[in-house]
Amino acid sequence: MAYPYEHPRETRVLSKYFGDEDAIGIDGWIERGGYKALAKALGMAQDAVTEVVKDSGLRGRGGAGFPAGLKWSFMPKDGKLPNYLACNADESEPGTFKDRELMRWTPHQVIEGIIIASYAIRAQHAYIYIRGEFVDIVRVLNGAVVEAYERGYLGENILGSGYGLDLTVHAGAGAYIAGEETGLLNSLEGRRAEPRVKPPFPAQRGAFGMPTTVNNVETLASVPGIVENGADWYRQWGTEKSPGTKLFSCCGHLQRPGNYEVPLDFNLKELVYDLCGGPPEGRELLGVIPGGSSVPILTADEIDCDVSYEGIEAAGSFLGSGGLIAMDDSTCMVRAVRRMVEFYDHESCGQCTPCREGTSWLAKILRRIERGEGREEDIPLLLDIGANMAGKTICPLSDSAAVPVVSSIQKFEDEYMGHIRDGGCTAKR
Amino acid sequence: MSDAMHPAIAGAQPSQRAEKRPEAPLFEGAYQDRFEKILTRYPDKRAALLPVLHLAQEVRGWVSPQTIRRVGELLDLTPAYVRSVASFYTMFNLRPVGKYLIQVCVGIGCDLCRAEEVAEKFLELTRTRIGETSEDGKYTVIEVECLGACAFPTVVQVNDKVYENVKAEEVEGLLKELD
Amino acid sequence: MDNDRKLINVTIDGIEVSVPEGKTILEAAERLGIVIPRYCYHPALSAPAQCRMCLVEVEGAPKPLPSCVQQVQDGMVVSTDCAEARKARRGVIEFLLLNHPLDCPICDAAGQCMLQDYAHETGQLRRRAVEPTVVLGRDHVTSEIVYFADRCILCTRCVRFMEEIAEEPVLQVIQRGHKGYIDTMTDELFEHPFSMNIVDVCPVGALVNEDFLFKARSWDLDQTASICPGCSQGCNVLLGTKEQRVVRLKPRPNPEVNSHWMCDYGRREVVRWGAGIRAEVPMVRESDRLVAIDWSRALDALVEALSEASGGAKAIVSPGASNESLFTLRSLMERVGFEGGYFHVTTGSEQVLKGFPKLALREDRAANARGAELLGFERVDYVYGALLGHRGVVFVLEEALDGAPEDFGEGVELFIYIGSHLSPAAGKADIVLPCPIWAEMEGTFTNFEDRVQRFNQALRPPGLARPIWLSFSVALARLGAGEPFTSVAAAFGALAEELGVYSGLSYERIGLNGATTAAAGSAAAARR
Ligand SMILES: Cc1cc2nc3c(=O)[nH]c(=O)nc-3n(C[C@H](O)[C@H](O)[C@H](O)COP(=O)(O)O)c2cc1C
Ligand code: SF4
Ligand code: SF4
Ligand code: SF4
Ligand code: FES
Ligand code: FES
């Protein structure tokens, strides 16, 4: 059974076993070739593992796209301080639900990736920081971690290699900002998940003041395949700058919403229309947010690009987390933007003045426009508030909150003007 | 909860239970065991704060001022500090909640697919307002941000159970199923 | 040490400056007299870089950078005043004013509010927000300090003071984002011997000492650099005075003594010192009555009585009297033979400020016990015991004589009382001389670790009260011992010349920041 939909045009590498109940448990996973990559990695020098990942060109799937192998190479090798790995499973960006499926169907794929990465960066303890709301996913993951301990993939002297690793599952408690890597570290330490000022970077001073690597679930899940099959195998997909395959979480106004895995040179428009089936019967596509609510919206005619980091950037947005939100012509753009901004308002940690105050001000203005009490001068005001929020804070959440506002005004100003002129919404929602 | 929980996962099973014991001691029996196992997984006590608050909420149903003080005592943290951290995270109920905590996702993915109708239906049928507990103490309905399952709108979580693709017409049946 | 660090060159607003490596842009700019606006930054606390007020442009950087944490790098070119930096600042101010009540006319911080200052500076006049401001309440956080939530800009200075300096994280940010506010544990007030520093660090009027609330507008206060006389620590303070009264004390930064802090006891205690019935005129005994006379005749009487005295002199002094007063008193006593001077120190429990342990509310609740000791006065538990059986001359300097035996002052040859208040015990004196309290004069105290510090005159003394170093130096001149001191500096100079421990010090060298005696200096060097 595929989950929820499968499409022949997909390239299922990470998601090969989605929907396969038997792949969840450790026996089923081993039958499917699991933990072979780990055995191979443990037979290699630590830095050789890092090299393979570097050569593969794997880029972080948490949103920023930072090369994973390069990040690992920043970790100190002298063993003077304990190193840590944190797997970022806080997945809370609206429109993103790929890590959830990875953990739900293939928890051992994620755990294997964590063990290999920990070995490469010389960590003795790894944490999976999973968002607390994922109650059912936590249950699956917990079961898998216990199995991995029981089979000797975790704990002391893994597979007789002399290398030992502890893995702890740590549940968050409801805070999107705990997904920002330094917010995550603070949260892991039992603090408010407030992002830290950088530098120092986590590789210098991370969890508990020690060198730490933070990687996204999907990034780590990609590691076993790369280690087992080599960098060239991985580079058979995607582009020079964006090798490999990636999961796209597709939601909103689509006939077949769900996760689809495609190579990174796949066409975005085809992803929307072929794989997801396009908008519901009788509807036209209005716009697409390709990478989670933090990236600019593209109009329906801007999506004929490939889904690589550079392809989407050239089209005017970002790949981000790969959370695709489709909106058809029944969408009230002001309402949609208001909802996204309210999310950031709700999730701002509140340290930085522009973010704390700006998000709630934007939300108030958007609610007012939606109610039909907008003024023409609200448009330049919204843009100027956005400018005062962007690039001026500790972490990019402030920028993210401004993005939907600014990009929707750039591309759908008529929607705003309509509300202002007509005293409210006329969309046939 | 298994009696011999592996320490690796002792701190990671957030659970909102229908049955709440607001006066129960923190901690005893299997919970004491879990508490101690949590402490072994971090280099300091502060780091155990989130897992221990989850554990306390699982036992008592909410994070009361007494709970905050007790957790502070257990982890050598001031009550004000514990309160500050607890209030940062939305999953800690700083007020008592009903037997069923109904969380309706109104994130952008669900909102595009009429999540508000689902939320309204829940409010109507439970005769409550957002965040308030029904008179019989059974239901508390809250709106939450994206629950990370946007392909299946509307996503609703009731205590520990996630319901996907909930339509307004199905709310009544869902509520019946709870009892 | 700054000196050991490499110097690097940066250009700020077109001016080049050399600063030690590791300094922040904000600190480097201060060397040029450029004060970059800031809220969350406080020199004695960690820098969370969260208010975003101090953003500056750095050539080559893609975004404006927070100058409070950004360290200077060689060749860096910084602009604090370009269009981009100004816009960022205006933006922050606008954000902060969105929900700010702008109740300046009734706000306790008006006149010393950093929001008011910068709002004017950035010319934020036209309000662009049409949404109504959020109105929040007020609440006590200690029995004396009130928190006004809607004035708070969430800079967390108060939180960091309690966390890092008091080392008791009892004041915290509750909730998050725009719902955030500062509070203690639910329904609890906190207590801490240094709590009132949170009022000082608050850059706006969100934390207010209730006692001071509405008492005076801060611009109405005169400020004078002084030393807290509450204990032997000698915190450097600013005295806020109004209409001949000390209204409040605020810490004056001194990294060697009190950093930016002072204790609550000091603030509460010493503002009361001027109260009560004051001694305002000199008096001499005529048969069984004390009659008021002028200074000239009072000194005549003093000189005459001392010339005729046959026995030696003993004294009871206050450990809060200044070095100069004690020194001239001692010199005067020596004219008839110094037989001993005694003082008693009121003590209390020591309270160390954990995050800056150099500072403690000391056990000795007096400013100059050490100074008195160095001048040969003796600390005793029971001062009256030391005077038992003494038949010669008795001086009492600034001691209220509470608890003196009934017959104190009887049966002695001459009893001279010098005090700021009319004490019943003074009734038996032959001569009563009015003197100022510390706030009404200038001089020096020597603190518990032999640091000599100057305090300045903030108030006019009442009536004819006059510092003792002045009146006694006139008396000494009349007795043939040199010229009267024309200034307190001269008095200290004479003291330093006579007393080896103070050698090398002058009133000028002590300056605003104080100086340690040679012995204390070398002891400190040895410890290092
Ligand atoms: C506001 C904010 C929220 C974020 N949330 C997540 C998240 O939920 N999951 C995630 O993997 N990365 C998230 N990130 C990105 C992380 O900061 C970090 O870049 C990532 O975990 C690094 O892993 P990667 O290199 O494997 O992508 C977020 C970043 C920001 C600024
Ligand atoms: S930008 Fe927003 S979320 Fe990020 S640190 Fe600042 S206030 Fe917190
Ligand atoms: S009360 Fe004052 S010092 Fe404390 S956070 Fe608010 S503004 Fe800052
Ligand atoms: S510590 Fe001593 S000198 Fe400092 S303020 Fe308190 S009483 Fe005054
Ligand atoms: S928006 Fe509802 S689950 Fe993501
Ligand atoms: S003073 Fe630099 S950010 Fe607040």
C-alpha cells in the first residue's frame, strides 16, 4: 500500500517503504537491507564517512540547504570535549509533513542515519528532538529506538566496532521556534526555546556548551543510502548543485495531496499537476508556496521550473523545507496570508523587538483589511513594516513572517485592493 | 506505560490522559522510575525539565502552580524559572482542561480546506468557547497551529489520538466515539 | 587586561580609532564619544542582542549588525548614522511605541527614560498604527517594587540582573512573543537584599519603587556624587536631593567597589538620616543652662576651656564621621593630651552579592570604622566603659549617646558635644557644636579594604551647623597650631602628611573613583 498516494513518476529512495507496515519493525527493516550501511560505515575511518557525504553533495533538508558533509567537518576531532548530534524532528513549518512520514514508516532509516552521522562526528550521545504534538509518531520512534538498543545498534561497542552511542528521544512541548537549531539546543537544555546569537555556532558551542551538529530528519535519513551506495549513486539524481531526491509535502487545494519523492531536477509544475493532480475539478490554480510558509508565493505561471534549490530560487522563491502549499482560485489571499502571519505571531519567541511587535502588528492590519476596514495606505505600510522586520533579528523567523505579506502584495495586490474597495472579501470560498 | 521503560525513551511520551489525578504525588511507582531514568540521559538536571513537565502533566492533567513548585524542587530550579519555561510551550496546560482536550488544527493547510467549520462544529456540539472547558468537565476545545499532517485536512487531535481528514459533518460521530 | 591585547583599527562614522581586540563596536564607538542607542545592553550584564536598537551598518555585511555583541575586526568600517541604521532604529522605536501607553506625564521614569530619549531623537512623531494599544495592568514583584506591564519593552535587563548578579532567577519572562511579560512565581513576591537594582537597570518606567512613586520627578532632583554611609563597603552613589532632603540614592558605577549596584538597606536607611530635630546653633553652658551663641564666641569658649584644662582628653566618636573630622578632633585632643578615643560599630548580617562578590552589605553598618581605626581610635563594644573614671576632658563626636549611663558626662572637667542632632545626652555638655550630616558636607571615608573615597556636599547644612574639620582647625590655629584649613582638601593633605598609611594620596588623586592606601594597594597586588 502506498501512503497515501503513489505515483509512477516518483523516484522512491527515502520513501520506498512508505505504507509498508512490515518495514517499521527492525526485522522487516533488516530484511529490506537495513543497517548494512551502518556496518559499512563502522568499517571506515570517521572522516572517510564525512568525505562520502561531502562528495554526494547532500544538502540539509531542514530549510537552509547547507551541505551536510561540510557541516560535519566543522566538528572538532581532538576528542577534548564531548560532541553531540541533535536530530531535528521538530517539523512545524506549516505545510511540511515529510519528517513525520519518514519517522512513521521508516524509523530505522532515520536511526541508522543518526548512528552513522554520530560516528562521523565522533558523538557519543545523540538526541532526537521531536515535536511534542507528534504523539503517535513518538510511539513508533520510541519502539524503534528500543529495538535498536536490543539488537546492539545502539549502546556500547556497536557491532563489535568499539564505537558506542547513546540515543535519547526528547519530546518538545509546542513551539515552532524550537525547530530553529539554536532554539532547539536551548529547549533541549531545559530552557525557553529562544534562538541564540551566532556566533558561536553549534559546532563550536552547542548543546550543553559542547560542539554539536544539528541535522534534519530527512538529511539524516538520506545518509545510509549514500554511505552504502556511494556519492556517485546519489548524484545520479538532481543537479550539480542540488543532487539527490527529496520529499515534497504537498497540501492545500490539490486532488492528491501527500508526500512525493522526486529527483531535485524534477519540474515543479509537473509535480503540482501530474503527481498531485492539480487543483480540484473546476478550479484554477492561483498560486503555489513551494517550500513551507516561510518562502515567497509563486503565481501559477511562475512554476515552470525545476525543484532544485537554484531552480526555485531563479523562479523567485526558495525550496525551503519542501512543503508545497497550493492555492486555487477559491482562495482568499488576504485570509491565507493572515493565517500564515498569525502563525508567526503565535510562534515568535519574542526576544527581538521587530519580530515580537511586527508580527502582531501585521496580523492586526491583515485582520482589519479582511474585515473590510482596510485603507489604501495600509499597503505601503505593510511593506514598510515588512522591511523593518526583515534582516534585523536574531533568527529568520521575523523575515519569514514578512515574506507572505510582501510576496503576496507583490503578486496579488488586486486581492488586497479588492478588500479595501469592496469592504471585505468577495472570494467564492 | 510499561514498567521497565528503556531510559532512552523514558522522557518522550507526551500524553494527555482522559483520567486526571491533580493531587497525585510527583512521582511514585512506575512514574518515579521513569523520572529517575530521565535524569540519567542528560548532563544536568535542568535538561530534564521538559520531559519531567510532560510526565507531571500526564499524571495530574495540567501544570498547576503546585506542580511547578514540585518540579522546581525536584530539579533544583526556582519556581519562577519553571513557570517561565512551562509558559513558553503551548502543550503545557497552565489551566485545568477537560477530560478530552480537543485540538483542531487551523494551520494554513487545514484552513485552506475549511478547518474553521470543523472547529465551529466542535464548539457548537460541546457548547463551549475556545479554551474553555464544558460545564460537565468533559471537553476543552482549542485551535492549534499546524499539526504536521497538512495533506489530511482537517487534522484533529483528541488527547493522544490524531484524527485525519475530519469534515464538519463527522464531528458529531467523532464525539460519540469518545465516550 | 586591555593592555595585553592586540590593538586593531576601525573606522566609525568616518573617524579612525584603535581599540583592543575583542571589544564590541558599541564599546569602540564609546571611545569616540559616539553613544549608540541601546536598550537590552547593560555593561555589567550579558548581552542577548535582542532589542535590536543598536544595529549599525558594517561595510561588506549583508545585514545591519547588533553593535552590542559584534566584535570589531581590523579594518572594519562602521556607520552608526547612515540612512539604513537610522531606519532600523526608527523601526524599533515605532515597534516599541505600538503598545506603549505614553503616559510620560505620570510615569516615574520620565526624564530618565531611554524610550523617551530615543523617541525624540529619531523624530518618531506621526503614529502610523491605527490599532488601539493593548492595555495591561500593574503588579507588585517585591513588597516595594511595582511592575507596569504595558510600559515594559521586554529588554530582560531585570531578569538578567536577578539571574547573573543576584544569582537567584526569581524574576522571569512569562509566556512568549507579544504575550510575554515579566513576573515572579504565580502570586509570590520575591525578596532579595539587592532587589532595587532592577529598578535602576530598567531602561524605562516599567519597574518602579513604590516608595518613590510620584514623590518627585527625576528632572527635579539634584544629583551629587557621594558615598553610601550605610556600611563599610562604601558604595559609590549619586544622591538625589530635593528641597533640602535626600530623596534617593542610586549606584554610581565603580568597578572596584560596587560595579553598578548597591544594596536595598543602603537606599532605605540613609535617606532618613537628615530627619529629626537638628542641632542648629552652637551653645555653651551658663550656670545650669545651655545658651545659644555664635561660632566665634563658641570657639573662644572652647579655646579658653581647653587652655585651662588640666587633665587629658578622651573621646567617643561615630564610626561614620569623616577622616578629616576625626583627624582635626584628634589634633585638638592632642593639645591637652590624647588619652584615648573609642567607637562602637552597629553590626548586622553580611549579605554578599553573589554575582559580584566584591560587593557585600558589610557587617559593620558604618562608613568609616576603618578610617577611625587608622587614626588611632579604638573599636570597643561598650564605649562608656572606656570612659569610666575619666575626670579630664570628654569629646563626643556624632554619637547620639543612646544607652549612655545616667551620669554620663558628670564629674568631668569639660564635656564637649559635637552632633548633628539634639541628643538628650548633650544636655550635660559644657559646649555643644552643631555639625552637618554626611550629605551636607564633603570629605573622605576609608572603607573596609583601605580604599579612601570622597563624598561631596549635596545639601546645605541647617542653621549654623559647620563641619568639624573647619571649626576645629580654627580652634587649633587659635591655640597656636598652624593655620586654619581653607578646604577639606587641605585637611586631608595634612592628614596624609601626618599618617604614614595615607602617604602618596591627595584629595585630588582620590578623585571621583577613590584610591587605595599604599599598604592596601600592595596587599592587593600580592593577592593577584
Ligand atoms: C524559525 C525556524 C524554524 C525551523 N524549523 C525547523 C524544523 O522544524 N525542522 C528542521 O529540520 N529545521 C528547521 N529549521 C532549520 C534549522 O535551523 C536548521 O537549519 C536545520 O535543522 C539544520 O539541519 P539540516 O542542515 O540538516 O537542514 C528552522 C529554522 C528556523 C529559522
Ligand atoms: S526573530 Fe523572532 S523568533 Fe527569532 S529570535 Fe527574534 S523574536 Fe525570536
Ligand atoms: S521591566 Fe524594565 S528591565 Fe525588565 S524587561 Fe521590562 S523594560 Fe526591561
Ligand atoms: S552595601 Fe553598604 S555601602 Fe553599599 S549600598 Fe549597601 S549599605 Fe551602602
Ligand atoms: S495545517 Fe493542519 S496539519 Fe498542517
Ligand atoms: S543593545 Fe544591542 S540589541 Fe539591544
